[in-house]
Amino acid sequence: MGGNPKLVVLSEKLRGRSFELDKDIVSVGRTGERDICIKDPTISSHHCDFIRTESSYTLKDNNSTNGTRVNNVPITEQELKNSDILQLGGVEILYDNDDGTTTAVTRTHTGIDLDSTEIGLSTVKNLDNFSPFSKTDRKKGNLSQKILLALVVLLGVSILVLVVFVIILVIKRSSPDTAAIVLNLLN
């Protein structure tokens, strides 16, 4: 390799930021303990490693929560080529390994429309488990919400019955005729 390959962030939040791959193994994650720290909630604390080969780097996913993709294909380990588009969680990155020896023109299609006038739109696929901080399963979360809703409804009905009972008791004690009228209205 003529020069060190680099990673160029394409996602809007960190667009243009680059990281040089200058070691045999470069670790990437959300924490400061990694060689490359990308503070994004879709990146795992130790998301992946870039491992130097003879002519390039191999990208190895470390069982990350939101996965790693190369050119929109999920991978566990893959050797990289110049201009590959990497997705680490929800962050898109260009792998730039142009050492100047290649003269062929290549065209890479990404999911990013840099000419778009709308700001804040993401082309990253919907991630099933967006937050690595969330340890709850979505199905369990939905069941918990349904149980909580049922308990709230049951509590509301119980309070309503109690209020009606108290009103009837008050009316019965105040006047027998009034109690009979209210009971007839309720039936």
C-alpha cells in the first residue's frame, strides 16, 4: 500500500470526518477505549475491528447490536476494497484505500443523496434494535404496556363503582324517598 487507508464518515452528523487506519488492528466503538470512537447510539461499545492484510484491511464485526454492512450487505467479516461503503450501526462510512496506482474509473452508489435539500433525512435502513442501551425485547415491552393499560382501566372502573356506591349510601341516609328515585333512575 502506498499510503494508509482512511475512513470518511458520510452520515450527516459527522459528515466529512476522517480516520486514518495506521495500525495492524484498529478497533471502532462508541467508547473512548477504542482506537476510533464514534459517539452514536447505534454503534456498539466495541462494534468492529479493521485488521490489516497484505493489500488492504478486513472488517470484522464483533457481534454488534445493530450489525455491520459492506455495500448494504450484512457481514461478519470481509476484506475491503477501495470505495466500499460501510454501515456501522446507523453510520455510513467510505473506505478510501486509493494509493494512486489504480487508474480505472469506478462508480459507487450509496444510499446518501448529497444533493438533497432536505436536512435530517437518513437513508439507513430501519434498525430493529436502535438503542444499544435498551436491554428490553420489543415483544416484552408491548406485553408490559398492555398489562399496564389493563390495570389502569381496571383501577378506573373500580374507582367509578366506589364513587357510585358512596353516592348511593349518602342518598339512602339522607332520605328514603330520594334513594328510591335515584335507584329507579339507575335501573
